[in-house]
Amino acid sequence: MYWKMWFGTLSVGLMVLSICPQCAAYRIPNVDLVLLNELGFEVSIPDESGMQRVFYMLQVDDICPALMDYITEVSNGSWVTRQKTVLHNNDKLQISVLVQYNDVIYEKSETRVILNDRLLSTRHSISRSIDQLIGQEQCQAIVAADQSPCKPSQSIVANQQSICQGELLFEDNFDGTQLNVSVWTHDVRQRMYHADEELVAFDNATRNSYVKDGRLYIVPTVATDVTTGAFRLGDRCTAVDTPDVECNIAQGSFYKIKPPVYSAQLHTRNSFSFKYGKVVVRAKLPKGDWLFPYIMLQPVSTHAETHYANQLRIAQARGNANLRSNKQEDISGNRLYGGMIVWQHGTALEFLSNHLSKQHYGDEFHNYTMIWHRDKLTLMVDDEIYGELYDGLPFFNERSFIIFGVTVGGFLNFDDSLLPKDVKPYKNREPRAALSFWQHRDVWASTWSKHSAMIIDYVRVSAE
Ligand SMILES: *[C@@H]1O[C@H](CO)[C@@H](O)[C@H](O)[C@H]1NC(C)=O
Ligand SMILES: *[C@@H]1O[C@H](CO)[C@@H](O)[C@H](O)[C@H]1NC(C)=O
Ligand SMILES: *[C@@H]1O[C@H](CO)[C@@H](O)[C@H](O)[C@H]1NC(C)=O
Ligand SMILES: *[C@@H]1O[C@H](CO)[C@@H](O)[C@H](O)[C@H]1NC(C)=O
């Protein structure tokens, strides 16, 4: 109806009028959105010579009716609409603008999301044809669907039909006396069977992972002996790809030495997986040279044990208190990373955002958040956004499960090509990496302490 009014008004005044969404000649200026807190918000575009009128359609969270405003006069150099609707965190504001410029109408629309009382940056839409926008019937259909307080979510959880935005999908506060084994499964295997791999065995021993005082501890421990005796994980080994080498170290094999470090990795693959949502993990990351935490999601088509699986990394920081890249960049545990690792033809593509802090991320607990949307990942630490990844990247569209673990080394985690020569006590892809690491334990083991544990206070997943 409003759109008809707009067209009506125009056609009375102007006989020659064409709609030109694809015209390259004129581009609508950038839209400015200002939050006025309890007073609502203001949307504006700066005036440019040739602009005659502006029409705004503003839709909060797809709710109908949309807010509309028809602006016929420039005010203080811009075309402004002020709305009394108060925008809240996580609200999505769809802004559509029609501009009449030298008697031709141009349209553009974009979506903005309000997070923590600030605005997420914008994705400008490609111009759409105007008829698609009118959709009053569509709008009514959404109104009808929106009678309930439940805003439909894009999140998907196995065996759960309809989900509302904000709904809690999964939570573990580790408040029990022990790990809930119906939720968490241990990944049990050694990771140093291959020259590319990590210098650790994951086990389910209680010294490497336990619940205490409402928190989950994952504790790496240095082996007392690596050169004598056999290494066999027996029935508890969960390796899927190459159990022969991941479950045992055979006498006489080339990699005869046993793992220098034992640690743990656990996951929810058998109990909980989801697609799209917000994950918050309150945790203290491990501190100590060559330690590396895994707080991540992995698709259900893979196992926690799958080599080279795609991953969504919620938070990672190297354990090292001091570490610089060969370009002198601080890549110690003061630098937090989050994002996505995707394997293509045997090569890891890393899409990571990072945030440098004055402190090591293992010094304190922090709240690590990943908001996973169909076309966007938002990364936050303690409510501060430090990264946003948009579509165009190879986003997962698969249900994923949660993994927590602490490892040592790893050729992506401590990439030789990133580090100055001889900083690491071993070389990636060197067959005797584990032995070399073990022989230099005086250097690194002394940097480990009670702060080398990763401590998880809670993990929560809610629908988006
Ligand atoms: C006009 O804009 C200027 C700068 O953008 C601002 O300082 C001033 O307060 C505005 N005046 C009105 C009446 O909005
Ligand atoms: C373990 O988790 C399951 C599934 O969420 C739950 O039903 C059960 O109550 C939990 N057990 C304990 C001891 O908390
Ligand atoms: C480790 O796993 C094995 C095999 O599943 C199980 O029998 C054992 O109880 C587990 N140990 C701990 C400490 O959970
Ligand atoms: C992290 O979340 C907890 C609530 O779970 C809150 O009390 C705390 O203030 C948050 N910490 C930071 C640094 O934002």
C-alpha cells in the first residue's frame, strides 16, 4: 500500500519516470545509522545535487508492518528519518532506500545487525528490482507467523523441530562431581605418528582431564620416559583413520619413541551437534611453550579423530609467553585467533581474525563467543567484536559438534615458515621431531606450570 502511495505521488508529479535499479550512472550514498538509545534511531543519507526525494522502508527483525518514511526535504545537508523504535542487541535492521534522482528512481537495501549496542559493519546488497520489494502479502504472512513471541531461528539441531532465536540449545556448566560421560566422549590416540603431526597423545586418564569446583580441566603432563617400553592405548583407543599407528607404537618402528606429552581432547559428537547459533565458552587458555588449545566446532561428517577436518575455531592462542614471527610480529599467547580452517586438496586455508592483548590469554578467564550465521561468522572476546567473516568464504553448512582439547606443537599451530629459525626445539615434518622436542625438555617444560591447564567454566550454545 505504501509503495503504491509512493508511486502514485510520483506519477502525479512526473510524467516521465522510469525505475532503474541497474543503472550504473548514479549510486545512492552510504546510509548512516545512528542509535539514539532509548529515543530510537536515525537513518540518513547525505544530500547530493540532483536528489529530489527519499523514501525509507525500515524493517526490524522482519517484523511487519515495516517502518516507512517519505522525505521531501533535506535537513541540514542530509535526508533523515528518525524512528522511535528502540533497537536492541541482536536486532536485525533491514534498510531499503528509494531515491529519486534527476527524475529517476534508484533503490538499494542493506542489512545491519545490532550487537552489544554497537553496529556490525554492513553488507551492501546488490540493487534489487523494486517489484520484489513490494510484497505486502509476504509481509502479512510474516506478521501472522510473528504473533507468537518466538522469532524463528536459522539454527538447526538434530531431532528438534522448531527453534526460537535465543533458545538455549546446549549448556554444560561442569557443576557435577565428574564429567558427564553421556555428553562428552574422549578422543583417545597419539598424534605424533606422522611427521606433520602433534607431539602428544590424548588419553582419558583422570590426570589429563577432570571436573573440579564447577570447571573442566584439561591438563597436559610431560611423560617421564619416552624411549623404553611399548606404547599401547588398547581398547580405549578411538582412532578412525589409521588406528595401527595411532593406538600403538610398534617395537622396531621408525618412530619408536613414545609420546613426550599426554593430554586430553573431548567432544560432543555422540550427544550434541547443531548448525548456526551462538557459542559462548568461558575459559582460561593454557600457558606454556608450544601448548595449543582447541576450542572449536567440527562437522558431523567427520570424527573428532579425522585428520585434516574443516573446523570453526572459537578461540585459540599459543601457550608461549614470548614468541615473535620472523616478521617481528607478536604471535605469543597475547594474540587471540578465531575463525575457520578449511582443507582443500591437502592444503589448509585459514580464515582467521585475531586480536592482540596486553596480557596472555592464559592469565585470566575470558568469554569467547562465536556467532555462526549462514553467511557470516562473528568473533568476540569479552563482548568485544574482533572479527567478522562474511560469505564468499567456504562456510560450513553442516551440523557440527564441540571439541575441547590441549595439544602440543602441530604444523599449522606453529608453522616453521612463520617462525625464525631455531626458535622451536624441533622442526615440523622432521621424522624425529618428537625425540628432538623431548631432548630439549629442559627449555620448554620449565615454562609449564599449573597455568598450563585449559580450564573451561562453561559452554553455552543458543539459537540465532
Ligand atoms: C547540522 O549538522 C551539524 C554537523 O553535522 C551539527 O553540528 C548541527 O548540530 C546540525 N544541526 C541541526 C539543526 O541538526
Ligand atoms: C548428563 O547429561 C545428560 C544429557 O544432557 C542428562 O540427561 C543427565 O542428567 C546428565 N547427568 C548428570 C549427572 O548431570
Ligand atoms: C577410559 O576409557 C576406557 C574405555 O572406554 C574406560 O574403560 C575407562 O573407564 C576410561 N577411563 C576413565 C578414567 O574414564
Ligand atoms: C563473562 O560472562 C560472565 C557471565 O557468564 C560475566 O559475569 C562476566 O562479567 C563476563 N566477563 C567479561 C570479561 O565480559
